[in-house]
Amino acid sequence: LFPSHSLHQPSTSRYASQPIITHHQHDPLTITILPTSASILGGKGGFGTLLKGQSKQAGAKTTLDFGACRDLSGRRLRHVNDEIKLRKWREMQSKREKGEEVDEL
């Protein structure tokens, strides 16, 4: 098109995703539209790596309570475990009502 020294380029942000509109220095009625692409400069996720490194340090707590996690169907494990406990309690309660011996664990 035109040599780069003959183009007037308005100042734009380096993260702009809008096209750059330039005017020819000798012919102000000639407009050139240059496409740009948005890109964010950065590394390989330093903050996540930092957190991962801190979790492996000596003295870090290991989680034993997974009740807030979810299973593959989306239910919280706390609710699933409570449902299992309730089912076992109902079975023992029905055995008590029948007069059978119940193992209390």
C-alpha cells in the first residue's frame, strides 16, 4: 500500500480490537483500514503455579473434608453421604421396631 513513514496513525491502545484507520499524508481523502487482533500478553499462569507450589510446602494442611465437592452428577458429596447415613439409620430403626438385634457402629 503506502510506505509506513507516509501514514498518519492515531494513537490506540495496544489491546484494542478495533481496526486502525490511517490517512495518507499527501491525500487526506484516502483512508486505509488496517485490521488488528486483540491479544493479551502474559506468561504461563504464574498465580496458579504459585498457589500450587504453596500447597505442596511442608506443614500445609491436607483436606480431609470433601463434603463441599461434587460428584459427576453435580450433587454435593455431603448430601450423598447424608442420604446413605439416613438410609442405614432407617434400616436399623425398622430392625429395632421388629425386635431384632442391631449392631451400633
